[in-house]
Amino acid sequence: MISRTIGLLLTVPSFWLLSGKTAWAQDTQVPLADIVESWLGSPHADQESQSFQHWNEDGAVAQECAACHSSSGLRDFLGADGTEPGIVDRPALIGSTVDCAACHNLTATSLDEVVFPSGAVVERLGSSAICMVCHQGRQSSSSVEAAVAGLEPDSVSPDLGFINIHYRAAAASLMGAVAHGAYEYPGKIYAGRFAHVAGFDSCANCHDAHTLEVSTTVCASCHNTQDLWAIRTRPDDVDADGDASEGVAAEMATLHDALGRALLAYAAEVTGAPIIYAPDNYPYFFADLNANGLPDGEELAYPNRYQHWTPRLLQAAYNYQFVAKDPGIYAHNPAYAQQILIDSLDSLGEAVELETQVWTRP
């Protein structure tokens, strides 16, 4: 570890000159060696991760992926390399991670607005802007709406396929109805940006900028607990399980599990083709060939991807995945997450009988 650190420290002058000293203002009280060590243990530095290895056999990171899966690709997207901002001009070299130069350059530190997949432009983001470039997902409510336009809600269409929000779309969660990251049902009102207290309203206020870990000690000053799962945001028993004292994370987990079961019931009863979800296998939803409710054996092969989508099923499955792929969504925007889960359940409940429909929508 020390040798890797020394090697990285030897590269500091190149990105110091690229970024200028202002990029390091937040770190002036922390020794550079400590910063690098912190980063080395983070997901942004994990060279063994699929996030950075997926393209090894191709020999280059594809242009449409390079902005968030390579340091040079992110600088290219920002225009920090002198190219046009907002686009990636060429595939990126493999072997890269999200390193110091990706975020510590003048273009990144001066960035203040982000364009989300829905087309929404969010301004005055400050230091959070660079985080939100990549943690916003790749799809939106409008993506789903466009796919199902003109189709009968409960009719299987061969033109439909699963639409994936992508991973760790925390910015889309945080912004709620401002960014329209989840599928938002017509006629419903959705929570906008989650407003936390001053001093805890940016990415780096809650996450260490280099380890990415959440500092739970500061939470205790207001919430009287360092257990994030124990924190509540409203007095209601939202998930209607009879426990009004559990944390919002547990309530959301109950709703998410209920939606998963509802997806299975709907697929079996309405489409006649059982479905199963596998969180770690692309494209996540597969045909449940033995109808046992479990993702097993050859069912997880891509050719067995689920292909009996109706608009109603796709909308709810998209929201199920939206919540699943942001493990911190209960903190990023609890009301928005609960709203989309409950609305998805209500929609499926129009076609199949569900276990309960007495949840309290925020």
C-alpha cells in the first residue's frame, strides 16, 4: 500500500498544475499522503471492480461509458482537456479509475450545474456538481413514458424491454421531482429535492470526499443515534406493518419487498409468464422457468431475459430497480422513494389483488 501511495504522490505535480491550488482548498488541513491513502481504499480506486474492468477485453472504455468509468473520460466530458464540454470525444484507455485528476481540476471545481437524463438542468450545486455528473443514472421518467406511449397498460408488447436506471443514482434520488429520475405516475404529486439542515446539504457534508464513507457520528447530534437505519423522518406508519417506531430505512425495505412480490404476482397472473429478479445479473429481470420465485440455474443467462413486458409491469419494475440501485435512498430522499414505491404498488393493485393497500403515502 505504501509503495502505491509513493507512486501516486510522484504524479501529484502533473494534476496540481492542471487543477491549480484552488482545487485543493478543502484539503489544506489534511496531509496529502493521508488523502491518497483514504482514496486508495475507496470504490473510486478499486481497479478490480467491474466498474473499471468491464471493458478490458475490448481494449478501451466505450465513449458512452468513459465519462464515469475513467479519469480521462471524465476530464474529456467536462472539457478539462480542452475539448468541447458535455460530450466524450473518444474511447478512454482501460486501466483507469476515478483518480485525483478527475475531480481536482479547475473545470471540475468550478462546475455548478448538471443536466439530468430527463433534460432538467439543476443549478447552484456547488461542490456537489462533480459528484452528480456520474451519480444521476442514465434514464428518467420520460424514458419510460416514451417507451410505453400508445400501448394498452396490461397488454404484452414485443417492443418493450427493461429500462435500467443504472447504478448509484443518488443525485436522481436526492433531486426527486426536480430531476424526474424515477417513473412518476400521471396525476400524482412528488417530492422535490430533499432539504436537509444547513451544513448537511451537500454530498461531501455527509460522505467523506475520498473514502466516500458516511460519517454517522454527526448524525447523532440531532437524531440521537448513529444507526442510520433507526432514523425516522415522519410519525406515520408508512408501510402499514404496525410498527410506527422503526426507522425510515426499514419502512422502505418493507415497501420494496412488497413491490417485488407484487411484480411476481402480476407477471404470473396477467402476462402468464412468471418473472424473477436477480440484482447482480444483467438485465436483472428473467423468465422464471420453473416458477419457484427464485433466480437459479440457467435462468440467469441473458437469452432468458424477461420478454413479456406490459407498460404497467415495466413502470413498476423500473421503480423497483430505481430504489434497489441506490442503497442510501432512504437518506437521500425518503419521501420521494416511498411515493414511487406506493404508487407502483397501487398501479399493480389495479390489475391483481395485493396483500395490503393501506400504506400511508407521504
